[in-house]
Amino acid sequence: MYTIGQVAKFLGVSRDTLKYYEEKKLVNPIHDGVNGYRKYNQYDIHDVITTNFYREIDIEIKKIQEIRNNMSIDNLGHLLEEKKAKIREEIEHKKLLLNKIDAVKRDHVNINKYLGDFTVKEMKPLELIGEITDFTAYDEYEIIRNNTANKKAVTLSSARRVIHFNEKGIKDEKFIIVKKIEENKVHGRIISYTKCLYMVIENGRAVDGGKNIDNEIGERLIKIARENNYELVGIAYINILMTTYEEGLERVFLEMYAPIK
């Protein structure tokens, strides 16, 4: 026979956990009539081990009580299959989060490399899914959610601000929703440019106090094109890379692709 302290040490669980299992009638150690100490035998220890397993795979206490009291082996098998399917789903979700973290880390590299500078690079093909009125058209975000692998968190990584401009300024703009090309699964229009001026731009209230910096960006873009003998197509695609905060105010880093002929 073993004391509660010994069992807690053997199995790496707390005394409170063992008392909770006893309270829920998942383990029934003998209580010494003289001093009231609990005494665990090998069957009690096995009950604790089994209960720990069920808790580890997130089976609720009430269901464990059902297993203990009156659940057939077949019904237990079905329950374990359900848990297995749920865990697989959670693993896939975690994989998506890891991919997202890797993407954000790549964005961080681009910010450090191209903030305040430019390069010429390809805008890789994207499939056009639809449009929204504006980034603040929150009631239209369903199209973003429906085209996001991670349904639990809405991000704006699939949204693009599209600006048509000339040397006089912006002619018009719209906001589109895109997604990466999946092999043999393209249904919409493909947007692709082999040569673009690429820049990372910093915006946000911590930097610009909330003022519109479109004109500054446009003038800089035209200046770069002139100085390097590039001919702009007159369109630019802008999307959010990352948002950080400084003294409670956001710093927003945007990337811009401006196709050149």
C-alpha cells in the first residue's frame, strides 16, 4: 500500500489532483480508520494512470465517469476515434500557424532589407477572388474568412489595395482579395507581373500621425522611375506586411509592387 505522497511522486501528479479524482469517484483509495490517511493499492494506481491518460487527450471528467461506470468497449472505441480525429485537426491547425509564423518572419526580413530602399522583382501570380469596398468594410470580411486557411483568425494578408495613378496623382483605387495559386485549382483571373518596382513603406499613427501619405509615396515612386529609366505601367498593389506598436500607436509596414514595362 502507498501513501498519497508516494503516489503523487511516482506518477508526477499533485496531491490536489489525486484528491480531485477521488472526489469525482475516479479512484477510491482506502482511508485509514485511525489517522484518516489514504492508502493506494496497485489497482488504485492503475485507475490514476488511466484517468491521467483520458485527461491528457482532453476527455472531460463526466465522460471519464461514464467510461468507469458503464461504457462498452465498442463505445469507448468510437470515443477514442473521435478524439483522434479532433487531435489530427488540431495538428493541421498548428501546422498552418507554423506556416504563418514562417511567412511573417520572411516579411520581417523584407522589412529590414527594403525599408527605405527599392529593388526590381517579380510579383508572383495571384488568383483574384473578389473585391471589398475598403479595408474598413468589416461587414464584407466574410470573403476574407472564406479564403483564409486559418478560419479562427481573420488577417488581411489576402487583401490588396490597387491604385491606378499618373504623374498628376491617383486616378482611382479598389480593394481586392487574392490567394496564392494552387495547382489545377484556378477558377478566377490571374494577376501576375514579371517586373515591378518593389518597396517597403512605413505608415501608421506612430510614424505619420494618421495623415495620408499617398502623395509622398507617389512622388517617390515616380522619382525612382525617372532616375533609373523605368517606365511605370501606372498601377500599384499594396498590402500589409506587419504591424507593431510604439508607445501604444501602430507602426504599419506595407509592401508595394508597381509594375514597369
